[in-house]
Amino acid sequence: MSWYGFACPMTHVLEAGFETIDRENPNGSPSIRGYNIIGGKLTQSSDGSTFESTNPAWLDDCLGEFPLSTEGDVHEALAAARAAFPSWSSTPAPTRGQVIGNMGRLLMEHKEDLVRLQAREIGKTLKECGGEIQEAIDTCLFFQSEGRRLYGQTVNSELPDKELFTYRRPLGVCGIINACNFPSAVPFWKMIPAIMCGNTCVWKSPQDSPLLSFALARIMHEAGLPDGVINLIHGKGSGAGQHLVDAVDLGMVNKISFTGSTGVGKMIGEVCGRNLVSASLELGGKNPLVIMPSADIENAVEGAYWAGFGTAGQRCTSLGNLIIHEEIYDEFVERLMTKVRSTSIGDSMRNEDVLYGSMLSERYAIDFLKGIEMCEASGATKIWGEGRITNGNKPENFHGDASEGVYMWPHVFTDVTEDMECFHEEIFGPVVTIVKARDFEHALHLANASPYGLSSAIYTNDRLEAYRYKTGIKAGMTGINNSTTGAEAHLPFGGVKGSGNGTRESGIWVIEAYSYWHAVNDELSGKLQLAQMDVDEIEMEEADADYAGLA
Ligand code: UN1
């Protein structure tokens, strides 16, 4: 069958196996022919173009080839989502919840394989990939039962024989765009509540994790998801992602949910704003972590080290500015540096117990190195880190052959001050910028001084300080005696200021982002009763007391 002039299999997602392509990988793993999934069918790009997915920890390992989707492909996916909407939105919410529960159970069944696939595709450690797939499972299990709630309200009318109700209604077709640093948890944060509310989706997979997206989308269909409810398209941000955003101007999209950079988020917000289309925007962060003298220093060092260098610093909740009270500054930096200097780095699939692996992809490595240059140009003092790890330039605890992947040194900059660019700009990767604070007020001021407001944290054993921090900080999330990362799947996730537009992911709060409130009044009296005008007035009693002269 020919489609947009290109021959493609049009095989249903449930009938096909994973096709391999002829390619020898050094680790013996297969390369997969990946497809878009549009209306339940596996499709290629209309012009036949493809791109590859590469293992960033072992660059000779190719995970597969995926369609470089065209504008026509994106429109086809949007049309499929539009066509599936009437039937899915009228499916009872508890039934939608059952499908979601099935997804959670299938993810549990395939957890080990998905963890390894994710680690292979983006270089995160197996332990962290395990945590992330678990976050996707938790999201499914939470929303399975939310399908049995999705409550509206009954509201008393001011008129007799009249009833008022509120209902949650779906928005329509949702465009889902996420980054590859959390390639399973974050799209599930978005699509699970979206479909639970009765919406349908077009999911633009991150260009650096297409095989994982393909596997996850297939699992979703295996769970009983009807065709067209979630449509997967592959491609690059400036291609398929941009076509999806452009389709908002064409009236084809009712919601965009995006996780990524603040710059792209602002562009998406503008397009959605001029079309009055709802946008959920989860953007960058320069997450501050304050250390006060009363803190348990050993615990605080652990928290700062993990927040800065876990996931190779590639979480939107990773530590940005480490703000240390001057009284404990020297001791804290020394203890932190002892850990930093001995950081264990390498491919987690081949080395146990590494703190972090490769960068997510070469693109992330290039951007990170620009960020390091920016820190240097800002005038900050580099006390550790030498850019990209090579076999001739590697930290003591690097494991393996550095030339095989894209690995970075951990970096630490001190003498950072508020007037420096590196104080304000997010740098996605293993780097911490350290700032000295004179006292609590100064620390709080510094914590609020960046343009972002995603995550934040403080280590203190002074309860009043903890209280003042949590009430004074402008951030969507705050950890007390904890690191900046590690949000749980049932608490609201999101930021303020440059970190987003105020929408939240996760828990019951995300439902606001994927539904609108529909107020219905049912007039049972059989006559026209006018609100505000035909309401019985209760006269006030005349009182005898004389209030004059009391003051
Ligand atoms: C992200 O980096 O986009 O709180 C999400 C955390 C994780 C999610 C991070 N649960 O760090």
C-alpha cells in the first residue's frame, strides 16, 4: 500500500514483532526498525527519511532507525487522534482507568527489559532507570483508581427546584512533547492523566530515546488502548516537534504539554496563547540548595553531591547554585570535594556502582561544554573538572574506555556571585556553582535571585529557618533536609518564574491541566427563574438597640 507515495507496511501495532535491521553492534544487541504509530498502524515517514538512535555510552551501538516525520505525518497523527476522540471520551472513566491499570501491570512485567533498554539508549544508570520506570508504574496505578473518581460536584442553587452540577470534560487532542532525560516517567506524567480525562494524544518522542518510546507505546496498545488514542511520531524537535506546535495555529490541537528548555517553552506558550489553547510548560531550573551551620553536615554533603552529580546533573531538578553559609563554607567544600574527586563514572551496563554514566547524547555534551565555557567566562573559579573525559584525561574512578562514549568530568566552580551569568543560567550536566552566603537572609535572597523557580532545598536543624525558607522561597518545590531532586509521583510537580507557566504535573493537581470544568444547571420548576433577580430576599429584623454613642 502506498501512503504519501512511500511504500510502508501499515501493519497493526499488535500484530507485528520488533523487526531488526542488518547491523552488527559491538555489544551484540539488535538494531530495530522503528515506526510511527498512527491510528494503531506502524508507519514510516511519508518521504522515507530516517534517523538513528545511538547509545551515548557506546557510540558504535545503534539501537535502530526511526522515521523522520514530515508535516504530513504529524497531520495524519493529529487526524487519527481527532477521529479517536468521540469514542474514547465517551468511554466510561473507570474503563479508561482499567486500561491505564493494565499499562502499569505490563510495565511491571517488562520492567527489567525496559530498564536495560532505557539505560542503553540514554546512558543513565540502571538504578536510576529502575527508579524512573517505577515512576511510570506509580503514575499508572495512581490514575487507574482516579478513573473511578474524576469527581465533579453537586452545588446548591439559590433558586428552588433547580440543581447545579460541575463535570470535568476532556480538552480534545493533546500534543505531548518531552525531553529525553526522563523518557518514560515524564511522558507518562502527561499522557496518563490526559487519557484518563478522555483526551487523545499525539506524542512526539524525544529524538534521543525513540526506541524506548516505541516500546512504551506498544505496551500501551497491548494494555487495551484503542487505536488512535495515543499516536507516536518520531523526529527532531525542529522538525516533527515544530510541526506539532505549528498545527496549533491550524486549529488541529487543543492542548500542548511540553517539558524542555525555557526558550522553547516560551515560544510554545506564545503560539498557544494567541490561539487560546491550553499549554502545560515544565521548563528549566537553576535549583538552589542552602546549607546552614546547624545542618547535619555529612547528610548535607550527601544531598548536595547527589543533587549536583546524580543523573550526570541532567535532571531539571538537579542542583544549580549551592549556597553555603560562610561559617561552615571551608569545611563543607572540602568534604564535598573529597566525594567529587573520587566520583565513580562509567557505563552502568558494564560497571556496577557508578554514580553516573554518559551524557544523554552528544547534543547534550556539546551544550554542556558551552555551559562550562560560560562559567569560565563569568569569572568563576574552577576548582574541579576538565570537560570531556578522554583516555588521556580522565578522573581516577572512571571505568572503561572513554573513547567509546560521551562522558564528562564532574565540575565545581567557586567564587560565584550574583552578577555572574553562571549564577543565573541553567547548565544541564555535572556541574555545581558555589556561592557564599553571609547569613540566612542573604542565603534566602540568593536562592531567590535566579530567574527560575523549579526546585529548591535547605539543610538546617533550626526549625524557624526551615519555616522562613519554605515561606520565603519562590519555587514550585522545596526539600527540607533533602536534595533538590526526587519528587514523588503523587505530589504536584512544576515551577514558578522562568520554570513554567504555573501548571502542574502529577497527583490530583494534574487533572486541572487536562480537563475543563463544565457547569450545568438543571431547572426543574418548569418556569423561567432568574438567578440574582428572582431570589427570595430575607429582610433583616428591626433591632431596638441604640448603637450610637458606644464608641
Ligand atoms: C525531570 O528532570 O524532568 O524529581 C523530571 C525528580 C524526578 C523527575 C525529574 N522525579 O528529580
